[in-house]
Amino acid sequence: MKIRLWGKAVSDAVLPLTGRKPSVALDVCRRAKLRLTQKAIRAVSPSGALDAATLRGLAFHTTLEVLSDRRVPMRAAGAVHTAMAWQLDGEFAADDELSIISEVVHLRGLKVGAEVVVQTTITGPNGRLVEQSTYRNRRSKSIGRDVGSTPLLPVIDLRDYAAAAVRERQLAGLSKASVLAKWDVTPARARNWAKATGDRNPIHVAGVFAKGFGYSGVVLHGLALAAMALEALRDAGHDTDSGSIRFRAPVVGFMPLELRNWPTPETFAITKGARDLVHICLGQAPDRPWTPQNHGIQLPLANGRESSTQLCQTALRAAAEAIGVDLPRLRPDWRRGYSAWFAAITSDEELTGARVGVAAVKMALRHPNDLQEESVQQVKPDSVLERYSVAGGVPSEDLAAVGKLVARLKRKRQMTNPAAAAIDWVRQHPEALALQGWNVIVLGGGAELAPTRPLLRWGAQVTAVVRSQPAREELSRIARGQPGSIDFVPSELADVTVTPRELADYLAQLPGHLVLCDALYAPSIAGLRAELGAQLLTERLLALRPKTALAFLGTPTDIYSLGDRLSDFSLTEQGPNYLMSKRLVRWRAAIAQAEGHLVSAPVAPLAITESVTQRPSFARAYRGAAHVGIATLPAAQARRLMAALLVHDLMNPDFDRSEPLWTTKAVHSGAWTSRMPIRARMALALLAGR
């Protein structure tokens, strides 16, 4: 198989960038001629089939030339294939003379690294293939922005469609999807593909080199996976002339793989066990399904994608301008420098920044029809599950355990004196624990730090907003043996990201004095989206029931103004979405307090929850935290303390509604009492917890 290069560049033209002189040229192109032979075809595809992946494998030399060009701001060594999309018209056959053009059509700046889209056009006597492949290298320097005007072929994420199918009860799950093919990936397959295509990227052939780029072993070629899958799909009778493939995670090492039909008739996944590694869509993408991403809360778009970064930066810029502070210079890596922006807007003028920041967030959201300020049908309150209530008193061991815990935390300076005094008041007034007259609405009622369980144990009336059916069943089981009672909102209203206003209308009709307790938690962008929904819900509920009280849980790993100094206790590993979701909570609390609402806003301790233990680095740091003077409490103890503080704020007639939020009653676990920065202390804790 001989390749003859025609030249290095198509033209000297450079893509203009809105009047600015570009720093990256998109004139990197390679042309070649190739004659197909049966030997070359079978070296790439043992069956001799000529599909898009096989043709691309045969023509991969030109792509390598493009990626190796010094003008491309991404190193070819260590790059991985993340997506491909193609359109094949006509037919190709052995002995065809092919004309090949590979060119860079798009450059994308990532938070870490760079991404390059290479378009390859293969033309034969009776056929034409246009294919776009995306390559990413996290070790390359980010170009800071996107460059390129060529329309990109769509590449879908099947998890959106799977979520829709689960909601509509059309899909049992990935593990039950039909298996179309199975493969045992071996080192020989990787070596043969490297030899046939010329792709000798060391991460595909040398495990030692792959580990240097952060992978645990050799990474199988993306095109090799694509060729295997398309061959199996074609043998199963599917049309493979057009489609897209998203490589969600690299196939590292050598493992058994399965090709499953999931979750729609023309979409598929390559899986290892129950984990989906590669998504495949044949033909045009199915109609966009129902998902929280296209119904309900929708974040602003950046380069055609939802962007939490744009939302955060828009809100922080607006808040900074409102209070008259200058934000630090934006670093190319937002995830490394975001805390400086949050620190800049943390001041005594937070109320002004809060009002402007919330307004900026609401303006940045893309509101679909179901979030417009239109009148919605009133939903009559009706428990989905039976209300459970039995007679009983407050368990005395609860008060004794809380007293011992408070004494220990106070002695080690791991909670503030007002927080300890508030819990002492509750211990002296056990009759207050039942919260007579209050109806406690808990958003995220099944969360580990939610006050639901201790309040039920103490005899309170709880209305839980819970999406998960297993969590609802667990809470109803717990309630059967407790003095308290629990109601659940209808499941169709339980998602604050989709029906916040309908949920507010439902809650507004509940009896008793309402207190809305925000115990929502979800990782990353899901948590941010949940707090955005809670913001809309709260505004509408307060308009309908102005005397509603609000309750929140703060985090010790945030940025606070303590006296005359600003203290940054945030952890970079938590990410900007986490800090932005917490800032939305703080803004909401500040605005509500200024408007005269009763607001309970203590800081919760560092707690050993499932979300912590699932992250190995956090789990090790929490295990070693005691060695650096930081208390990490079991979730049961943490939620009991927070529930007791809520009882104090609702039932103590001497509660000062104007007290400073967050820093007054804080169980900060000792994170605030050392001059050593919290990040350095947690780094030492990580070493101690190994």
C-alpha cells in the first residue's frame, strides 16, 4: 500500500476571528492518493468490508500528518480519539483509486488541554466519504478559545435518551439490553491495527508510556473499536452509511467487550459489564427526548453546549460590578482559579451582590414554556403514600448523645459558641423538638444530611420532596415506628429542575406554618441545576405564602468574611459548580432575611456521606482529618445537630432574626480555627489517611 503526498497545505488563507489577528491557523491540510488492494483492506478489516471506519483506517496516514504538523496546537503523542461522525454516499471497491484530503476544521480550547477536529474526505470513482474525528490531549496547552467555522456533524450522548426512556418506562436498563456481539480485546489486535494504519502512538502500544499520560494501561485505538462495531452492525442488517460515535471513556488494557442495542432501535453502546464506554448512533439522531436538560432548567449555551462556566462567570461579574470590586484576571484554566472570583465578591455588601447576582442568573437561563411566569393548574395536596403517625415521646438517648457531642466539639473549638448555646437551649426544652404547628418541607428529603429522620424521631410533621422511589419507601418504613408523620409530594412534581412553579403551587396549599428546608445535593452541574430550580421554587412559594420560613445548610469549605478578615476555606477539588450552587443558597438566604423572613442558616460539619466515600482521595483525607485537628462526623450525628439547630431557630421566641447568617451558628469541624490553610491541612490529612 503506497501513499503519495501532494503537498503540505491547501492554501495560505487563515480563518479570520472577528477582527482580531488570529494566533492559530486552520490551513493545515494533507492530500494523498491511495489505491485499494484486498491485502490492505483485510489488514484493517478481516471480513474485507469497506465501511466508514475501515476507509478511515486505510487513510489514517494523512490524519497523522495533520496532527503532527507544528502549527496544530496539540501534541499528537498522548492524544485520544473522543468522537467521530460520518456520511458515506455511493460505494467503494477493491482497486479503486482514492483521493484523500485531511484538514483541521476546528480547534477547541478546553479547561485543561486542547481538542482538534480533523475532517477527512475520501473520494472514489463511485463513492464519497466525509468523516470528522475529534482528538483530545489533556497534556497540551489550551488555546483559550474555539476556532473554526466549518459546520460540525452532530455527535449525540445516549445517556440523554436513556434517561428519557427510563422516565417513560420504556427501558429496563443497560444491563438488560440485547447483546449483538462480544469481543475479547487482545494486545495482538492493538499491534495489528497500529501496523496496518500507521498509528503508532505509544499510548496504543506501550503501557509504560500510556501511564505517563494518566492511563492505567494501553489504550485501544478508537477507530479499531469503530471498525469492530460497524462490522457487527452491518452483519446484523443495519445501515452503517452515516452516523456518529462518541468515545465516553478510553478502553484501557485488554478486556471483554459487548455491543448492546441501547436505548433506541438505531443507537448502540459498547460496554464493559454495566458501564457504557462507547455510544453509537446510526443515521440521523432520533428526536430529542424528554430530559431535564431540554425541559425545565436550561443553562446558557457556549459553542452549542450548555455551559455552567458561562453561567458562573456571568453571575459573578454582575455581582462584582454591583458592589464595585474588580475581579482577578481570568486564568485559562477556570477550575484552578475560580475561587479568587468568589473571594472577590465575598464582603459585607453581599446583599447588594446577591440581588444583582440572582437577577443575572435568571436572565442567563434559557426558560422553556414550562418555566414561564404563566398561571399553572393548582394541584390539590394528596399524599402519594400513607401518612404514618404513632404516639410516643422524644428518645432521651438523643438528647444525651447530642449533649456529649456538643461538649466535645466545643472543647476542641470545632463549633461556635452561639451554636453550642442554641443546642443547649433545645436540650433544656425537649417539648420544642416536635415543632408543634410547623410543617417542615424538605427538598431532597432522602439526602443523608437532611433533617427528615431526626425530625420524624422527635415527632415533627414532615412533607418530603423526594424523586427516588426507593428513598420514599425507606423513609415511609422509618416513619412507621416514629412519633412523627410524613407526607410525600406527588412524584410528577418532585423534580425541582423541571416543575419548580407547579411544586410551589402545591406546597402553598399545605396546612400549618411552612418552613422550606433546602437539603438538596447532587454532584457538579446537577447540583447547580437543582439549586437553580430551588431558587425559582422559593420565589414563587414566598409570593404565595409570605410567612414561610426558610432553612439551609452551609458548608465549612466555602469563603467567609470572619470579622475583619476574609477567609478562603474552599477546596479546589470540589469544583466551581459546587461553590456556585452554595453561593446561590447564600444569596437566597441573604435576600429572604433582608425581606423579613425567618431564615435558619447554620454551617454543617464535614460529614462522612456516600458522596465523600465514593471519591478515594476525599475518603482518605476524611480518614486522616483527625490528625490535623478537623472533625469528620458520621452522617447521622451531623444531621441530628443540624436538626437541633433548626428546632432552636423555629421555636425559640428570643431567636434574633437579624443575626449574621452562616458564621454565627457554625459547626465548622475545626476548619476555621487554624492559621494553616485548609488545603494544606487536607493535603496532610490525605497522607495520614492512606
